[in-house]
Amino acid sequence: MVDRNKVCKACDGTGLLADDEEWQYTCTVCGGDGVFQAGDNPEPDAPFSVDENNRTLE
């Protein structure tokens, strides 16, 4: 079981985020693992591409 204090608050531990239209994509805060620990960088490693509707492209 994961320590609730280390669960990513952005995705609530699922590793996925969703936009207004329910398109799901990997959480950019925790990197998709659902865990965010003290000292982790919340910024993505590299800029990511988005489409004209500002949805991430994978």
C-alpha cells in the first residue's frame, strides 16, 4: 500500500490526468507513477507537444 502522504495530489495516485473532454494522458507532475515524494521536481523533463485544443500529444 502506498503512503497517502506520498500520493500525487494532481492525479490522486492514478498516474493519469483528464481534460474537459475526458481525454486521459499521463500525469506530468508525477510522471505517471502516482507517487510524488519530497524533492521530486514537478516540472516535466522536457516540453511536451500539444494540439490546437491544448491536448497533449503522445
